[in-house]
Amino acid sequence: MKVIVNNEELNIFEGAKVKDAIIMYFVQQGKDLPMPIPTVKDAYGHKIGFYGSLLPNMVLYIDENKK
């Protein structure tokens, strides 16, 4: 399934959660996962929980400057 994280397309497994997309994004960027995990928002600017379900073509934004 395709999702977009910070304008980067990721192909992730069906049934993945937001946390899975966050981890995959940082791995593909060659970065360590920051702790605490940054805030994640949807395309409309709403905060999304790390255990939320993903939908095909979902757009997420990780605010790497805010924790």
C-alpha cells in the first residue's frame, strides 16, 4: 500500500500503523528515529496517534522540529 510521508512515497504493508510508516520513513532517510517520537499530522493538520491505522494514499507529515 502506498502512503506519503513528508512528500516521500512509501510502499508499506497492508495493516500498517502510523508508527510503522514513521519508522520506515526514518530508515529510508538514513536517520535514527528521534526520541521522543515527533508529532505526526495528516494532510489537514490534525494530530494522528502512533497506533492509528493507515489507509492507501494517506498523506502524513512528521514535524521533526517539535517533539
